[in-house]
Amino acid sequence: MDVKKAFIETTMEVLSEFGLPSMFAEKDERDSLVQAEYVNVVMGVYGALSGNLIVTANRESALAIASAMLGGMEFTEVNDMVRSAMGELLNIIAGNAFSRVDIKSAIYISTPTLVVGEGISVLLQRSSTNKFVFNMDGQLMDVLFSVE
């Protein structure tokens, strides 16, 4: 399966498993400088493919995602539990998506790095980045994909 298609399908399936039915809202290509949201998870990819993955969500979306992943717990702030849930979400998505890709060699992923705050920009190592936007009943989450 194509890598981009694998990430779109896997993200929708994983979100649905946590009770967050999502719609694939849009895909666009942008340059390597990404204006991030409040909660950002960055992961390196190396081996048969190399580059970076980022999951980015605003504060409210991150709280809703963490709540769904952790059995309905209520969150009012981005605490360690929310950060952990967002990191684990990218781990699950990346692991499942790369297992669907038609590549004979190994693909490795790094430990997720979380960056939380306002006014964050991320400069990726590749010249172009695919941005996949997912809408979960008004809560948005982006998956940025810069892998070759």
C-alpha cells in the first residue's frame, strides 16, 4: 500500500477505535516550515524510509482525544496524561501505518517528542510536507508527513 494512503486509512481507523469517528477533511502540500498548534508530537523515521511525522492539535482537540483514549476521563488542562496519550496516539498510528506499506526493508520510528505551547513553528528536513487534516465532530487534528 502507498505510504500516504496507509497513514490516512490508519489514522481514521485508530481514531474510530477510540470512539472518535473522523472524516478525512483535506490534504495539502506545504513547504518544510510548519506552523504548529498547541500540542505537537514529533517522530523521526529512518531505515527504508526517512523523515519526520508530526501530529498537531489545538488545546481543545488534544483534551478531547486524550479523554476518548483514556476511557472518558475529563481533562481541563494539557497535563502529563494528555501529553502521554497524544504521544501514544502517534506511536499507534505510525506502527500500524508502516506495517501496511509495501516495503521489504525495515522502517524504524523514534520515541515521540512532545512540544506544547503557543506560537510554535517546526522546520522539517524535507523540502515538502503533506498535511492530512482529520475532523472529529468539529475537533481537528493534523498529521504532517515528510517522509521519503
